Amino acid sequence: METEGQTALFLLCVLLGGILGLIYDTLRLLRRMIPHRKLLVQAEDGLYWLLAAFFVFAVLLRKNHGQMCFFLLLGIFGGLGLYALICSHIVMALGEGVLHLIRKLFLLFLEIILTPFRLILLPLRTPFAKCNNFCKKHCQNILHSFRIYAKIKKSRLRRDFRFFRHKP
């Protein structure tokens, strides 16, 4: 391959590294939007690098007949590094701003949808609370009169104390 072709391939690899960095930042924004557990984060990272390796191999197979050269790897990781130094913080700030705006719009939409229901239920809150308190009080008295409540409590206490006395 001539020097011009190698230069074009190197620049393509730098661009590929930048695209891979952008995809990873998108993944980071997704993690900030929806909190993930450590195991899921590791699985996502593994899947990302597996797909990145496949994508790099596919590009190199198409443009360089599958030959892996050091300068191409340097171009890919250089593109990742340049993206991280120059664009990553800007993309993350813009992405977080957009996510914040989407969250606010969603909450506003939800409030608009739920306001009529809140207005209907607002005058009914006090009678429902009084009815709930009345039922609770009388149901507890009925349970005490039948001694069911005391039996439930007694058996629960026995089970709990048995757990404390158990020696490993």
C-alpha cells in the first residue's frame, strides 16, 4: 500500500477511535440516566469492547485486507484519546443537560396528566382517612375479642426467641 493509502487508513482509524469514544460516552449517559449494578456495568463494558473489536476488525478487513499494523492500533487508540481530551466533557455536559430537560418535561407531562385525578381525590381524602382509622380500630378490637390477634402475636414471639436461643 502506498503512503497516501496508509495515511488515509490511519485517519480512518483515528475517526474510528473517536466514534468508539462517542459510543462509550452514550453508554455512560445511559448509566447516569438508569443506575446500574456493578455486574451489569461490567457486562456492558465487556459487550462494548467485544463489539468494538468486531467493528475494528470489520473495518480493517474491508480497508486493509485484515492486516493489523501497529500504526493502525496507534490511530484507533489515538482517536479514543483525542476524543476523550477534546470532546468527551462537552458531549457529557450536553447529554446530561438534554437528559435533565427530558426528565423535567416528563415530570411536567406526568403532573399535567395526574392533576385532574388529584383534584377529584382531594376532597375525598379526609373521609377515606376517617373511614380507614375507624375500620382499623374496630377490626383490631374484633380480633382481640376473638383472641386471634393475641395468638398470632404469641406464636410470632416464640419463633423469634427460638431464633435467638439457637446456637450454631
